[in-house]
Amino acid sequence: MSFQAFRKYEKPLLLVACVFTIVVFAFFPAFGDITDVLSGRAGGNGGDLYGAFTVATTGETREVTQHEFEATRNNLARLFQQQKEWTENDVWAHLIETADAHGAGLEVSKKDLVDQLKSMTDGQINSPEEYRALVMNYLRFSSLKAFEEFMSDIVVKQRWREVRMLAAEVVDADEVYERWKTDNELFDYEALVFADLDPESVADPGDEVLKAYFDEMPEWQRDRTFSEKAKEDVVYGWLPLSALDEVPEGVLAQLPQPTDAEIEARFQRVGRLRFPDLTELDAETRELLRGELQVIAAANAAHEAALAAQAAAREAAGDQAADVTIDKATFMDIMRAHGLRVLDPVGMLDPEGLKVLEGIGNDRLPLYLARVAKGEMHYLAPFAGDEEVHVVLVEDKQDERPLGFDEARDQVLASWRENQVSVPARAFRDELRKTARDLPEVVALVEPILAQATAAAEAEIGSAGDVLDADAKEAIRQEKLDNAQGDIDSRVAQFEGQAWDQLAPTAAAEHRTFTDVSRAYRLHPDENEDAAGLDRFLKTNTAIFAQGVDGVTDVLRHAGSKSSVIVRVTARHYPDKAAMLADTEGMQSARQQLAMAKRMEFFQTLTPDEIVADHALKVAPKPVTDDKKKPAPAGN
């Protein structure tokens, strides 16, 4: 095929090659046995038997000759245009899946094949001549019939895969209930609520303790916690969306009037939030939105004019343009000329200062300005909930920087004090762990672990000879004990429920009891419950639902109520099936999750090796070449 012909049909040819790459192989589990039809029949001419496999959909044995196998490999290579090296299992997988699909009764009509080819080539093949050139000259099939037969196999295979995937996703009611009941398991538990200390009541422990606290914190956390926040020096123009009367008539005259389509589009963006009772625009709202669009256009024009002034200043500066920006006075004049109110706050502002700027301050502003370089401008087209437009010039900028201990001492003290407020709860948790550790049955479980760790340490010390000093030996002993601590803690945790029974009744804490709290409570909480309250916290905390019966959580801090909580799970049980039937949304979610899991399992089976292994494939042994048959030459 000439290069010119390839260029003529390049797009449809590449489209065909691309589409074919998404075809994957699927299979059904094989069943039935293959007789020993392969004995002594390999090799020789092209009609000799090369292999055989069980067709999953019929149970019959499908025999494949050497000629058919090689022809299939060549056809796959033609279609995929050297996109991969076709292994033997790749070819067998194609033959197996095709046989399964035909065995299931799937076929492709002439019309189906034509429609598929049109779809694959995106309508780029418009004549019989172009079609023939594609098949015969580029793909190099022997005939149109051979190509169409092979393409029919490809299409029927894809349909077979789709059918099997749909079948794999089917789940019955019992499976749905098993998943749903796991997601909605009910927990009973009791909680001890300890009042936190007032941070200011916690005494300053001194530099040594604070420095150790500072140094032991991971570097990434320390830099984020103890830093001087980024600051910006800004000047800005702004205007409420409702202040159309402040835009000069001359400015409005130069702006295009909002079209009905633009007004409708703005209503679609902001209507649900600002006009929840309106399903369609009325005359009053239309005029309101028309005025807002004019204010937005005026602010946008001000921004464009400022950018033009900045560009002119940089052009005049020539080689020094990178350091040049619009000067403050020019910026302010442009904003005022377009009717915007202008403010110039004094000094550098940190994020908290930016959040309270008159007219434009909000939680998003520091995030926006963090991406604006010194000397550049920020223009914000208002979102649905915004009530103003603004253009901000960043005159100066100071990046966030981490602080050393001396600079950050006050912040370190505040952070350390915050950590100490839950001391009452942590003291009880430590006592609980110690009491469980001292139970006779726990001592009996732990002693062998300690003995094994000690023996391992002494063996290592002994093998080192006399090269270790006392400190090195002690370090080895401590390392072995530390390595065993996880095993010890897991044994102790199993008995903390018993320790709870001893200590909880006299704990200086509020006792609270919860029953039948669903693991999925967070998905459908009580609407009348305070979303930030302690009850919601204790009904949605994942640490609680990770516990077994008699399991005890670590200290759970709830800053909103200034309290710390420890929870012990007393019972777990599943809701009955009737509860699932009443939870339509939860049942559907369980069904979808199961279907997704089954789909993923199905995809994992779509490899040639899996397909071949599941269809009892037997391949004839490779013929021995003449060279291998020759006896080795005798030695001298």
C-alpha cells in the first residue's frame, strides 16, 4: 500500500485500530473433560490438530488445527497493527471466547456488522472503494468475506462479554441483606465524658519541656503548625451587585446590554440559592438580574482597563518590564472611573485580616490571593452566593515561613496547653490499661511474650561478644521489648472491659448510654439533632464502630463541648430484614456496592491466562527438530 493511500485513509484506519484495542476477553468456567484426541497428532502439515478445549456453553470439545491457530494469530496482528506481541495464550483466549459466544447462541447480522463498522470508522468510509482499500490494502485481509467473518467474531465476543458482565452483577435479596446488615449493624455502648481543663489554667512547663515537644513533632506538622502566615498588602475596588446607580452613565453607555439569554443563564446559576420559591423568572427578578449583570460588566471593564494600563507600563519599561506593574494611584483612578468603591487597607494583612476586609472579605479570599503574585491583580466574577464584585491589586507579598522555637514559643505553649486539656480523660485511660495489665489472666498471657523478647535480646548480645558496652546492651534489650509491645497491647485490650467494670463507676465523669446506634447513622442522622453537638459526635465517630464487644476506644476529643470521651462497646447486633425493606435508599446502595464488587471480580478474570486455565486447554507437544533427534557426537 502506497504512502499516499495510507494518508488518504489515515483517520478511519487509526480509528479502527484504536477501537479494537479495547476489546477484551471474557469466559465462563469450563466443564467436561477432553479426551486424549491430541495423542501423536501434532506437527506436520497445516491441517494437523494443534490443540483442543472445552466450550463452556455447550460442554463440547473444540478442536483447533495448526492452520486455524496461525490464521487467527495473523488476523489479530492485522487488526491491532503491531500494538502487541501476540502470545499463544492471547490467541487461545480469542478462540475460546469466540467459541463460548457462538455456543451461547449469539450471532451478528449483516446489518449489525455494518452498523458496527460505521461506528468504528466514525462515518469516514463513504464508498465501497474506500472500504475495500481499508480491508485489502491496509489491513491486508485476503478478502472482504474473511475480514467480515473475523469482525463478526470480534463483535459477538464483545456482546458475550457484556451479557456475562450483566449476569455477574445480578445479586439476590439474601446477598443484599447480608451487605446491608453489615453496613447498618447496631451498637450499644456507654461513654464516660470528662470535662476538659481550661487551657489557661495549665501552668507553663518551661522551655525544656516545650522545646522537647517542639522537636519531637514531625517536621511537616511543625512547619504547618508554627509558622508566620502569608501576608499581602492590597488595594481594591469593589461594588455591591445592587449598586447599579453608582456606575456612571457614560460607563453603562459603552457596555453591551444584557441579553435575555444571559439573564436566563444567571437565573439558572443563582436562582436555587437566592430565589428558591421561583420556578421561572418574573418581571421584577428579571430587572434585578439585569442590573447585576451590568454591575458585573462594569467591574470587568475596570479590570480590563487596569490590565491595559499595566501592559502599557511594562511595554514602556522595556528590559525592566518584569519588575513593573500598574501603580496604585492609576489603579484607584480606574476603579473609581468605573463606579467602584476603592479601599486601601494599611499594612500587610494575614489570612484573618483578609477575611474581614470591608465588602469583599470571606474565607475564600486568602486562598484566591495566595495564587496571585506581587504586582498582579485578582478579579472575581461573583458566585451564586456572592453579593459583590471586586478587583484586587496585590502591592506586596510575604510568603508563609516556618518559625524556630524562640520565635514560636507562644504558639508552642498554646499548642502544648491544648494537648493537656484532656489530661483527666487520658489519666483514666492509662489507669484502665494498667488495671487490665495487672489482671492475673493477662499476666499469664504476657509473661511468655516478655520472656521470649528477653531471650532474643540476650542471644543477640551474646553473639556480639565483648564489643558492646552497657548502653549498647540496654538498647538491644529495649528494642526487643518495644518490638513485643504491640503483641502485649493486643492481649491487654481484650481484658479492658473487665477493668472498665472496676473503674468506671467511680470515674469523675458524666456517664452516658447509647443503644441501637447504626453504623450508618452518619448517612441519615436525626435532623433535629445539633450537627456539631456531642451526641452527633458520639453517634458518628468511626473509632467506636471499629470496636468489638467490650472494646474500649482511646480518648476521643470533642472541642465543641470542651470535653474528652472514652467509649466501651457493650453489644453489637444486626437489624432484621424488615428494617432493610423500609430503608429503600440503603438497600439500593447495598445492591449497587455488591454489583460493583462483582463487576470488579469479573474484570479480574479477563486475562488470557485465566481464560485458558478455565477451559481445560490441551495443546499438542511441539515437534522435535531434526537437530534434536541427532545423537551427540562421540567424544575423542
